[in-house]
Amino acid sequence: MKPRRVRDSQKSREDILNAAEIEFAEKGIYGTRIDAIAARANINKRMIYEYFGNKEELYKAVLATVYGRLTQKEVSLLEENISCIDAIQKIIQLYFEFLKNNPTYVNLILWENLNKGKYIRDIDFSGIKDPAFELLRKTIERGKREGVFREEIDSEQIIISILTYTFAYFSNRYTLSKILSRKLDDEESIRKRIESVTEMFLSYLCKQPVKVES
């Protein structure tokens, strides 16, 4: 019976996190009610308090979960035996595809920035984001050592720029679509944006011109 209880406990926790991710993404932490999460997860709300303590701790667990979901993909890609140019091209594509397929992630990050990072500062990211960023730093530094990337490149600024260039496309997609009178979230528009951003970064990084493969 004990193994069954463990499995049930894990499933319940996953159901709560999945439901909470949707609710928090739609309404933010202050607009979300525990009752709504319990109803969406089809679970007694007492179980939410048992597993997470309170709404704030559940919210932080959701943030850690969605960041970790991206990190798994980043690490898997950056651990591949590929050239530094291919790594930059693929990581940009990964970010675009992840953000397109995970709208709750985009919304959660927007909400937390509106909260001035009040809750995210309490999360230990040493095991969540550090592995991916360290691999990306090593990729850029490897490109410098191999003579492919310019030596004066600031790795930290490149990482920040890649993150902001990709995220901003999705965080501003609705207002930009209205202002520019065109759809930005269709496959063709996203493909063109991936190509444009990739070409821009590789043109800046590389000593020699590089042809971006579509």
C-alpha cells in the first residue's frame, strides 16, 4: 500500500501545480483563489495547504517549475556535441519555440515583473537556472578560444540580450500586432523573426560572415 500512496501523492502534487500554473498565469497571485485551483485540479483544497503550506509558497513552486521546464531543454541542447555557431542558432530557436508553446510561462514572468520580483527573489535558482547559463557562457567562451567569436564579446551581455530579444517578442505580441497591423504569432511570422534574430546575433558575434540556415 505504501508505494500506491507515494504515487497518489506525486500525482496530486502534479495536478495542483498544473492547475495553479494556469490560474496564476491568468490572474496573477493576487487575483487567484485557492478554491479555483482546487476546483481545476479536482482536489480538496486542504491538500493544497498540506503540500505547499499557503498560496505564496505554491506560487513560488510554480515559478520554480516553469523555469525548470525550460532549463531541462536548454541543458539538453547545450550539452550536445555541436559547434558554437550551431549552439547559438539552436538556443535562439529553442527560446522562440518554448515561448510559443508555453504561454503560461510568458504570463507568469510578466506578472512577477509587475510584482517587482517580490516572490522570485526567495527562490534558490542555483540548481534551476545556473546549469543552463553556465553552459551558455562556456559555449560563448569556446567560440572565442576557437577564433570564431570576437574576443571582446561580453558573454553576460550576450546572454541577457538573447533572453530579452526572444521574450519581448511574445510579451509584446498583442500590442505590436495592433500597432503594426499584422499577426505576429503565426508560424511564418515566428519563423522569419527567428531567422532575423539569429542573423543579427551571429553577425555581431562572429569574426567572419555566417550564412543562417532557415
